[in-house]
Amino acid sequence: MTDEVGVVTGDLTVATTVQAADGLAAVTLQYTGAEEWYTLTGSPVDVPAEGLQHLHDTVLDKIRGGGGARAPR
């Protein structure tokens, strides 16, 4: 689920990055090979104690599970 266009499906690229201004993690995605990035609904989120990679892996699991995945809280 994205803020801009709703549900997206297919071959996606997902990026999870820390925002310099507030230290929150932004989760964005795009159709692989496309130029436009979309915000995963619920992003930005706090970086968990387990780290950014753990958050990214959690996001990937949620997206692969389908059902209009949102950023974890």
C-alpha cells in the first residue's frame, strides 16, 4: 500500500533509508526499472533496536505476504 497510488503489485524495488533530519526510517518502493518512487503507507517509522537491516527485512516479508502491506509500527 502506498500513499500516492494505493496498492502496487509486481516486480518491485524497495529502499529503506534513515532520514538525516529526524533519524526515522523512510520506506519507499518503485516498479523495478521505473523512475518514480512511492512511499509505503505508514512510513517513516522509528528504526528498531535490531537495526535498519532488520526493519528492511521485516518490510520485505510484509510486502511478499501481500494484502496491502504497510510499514511496521
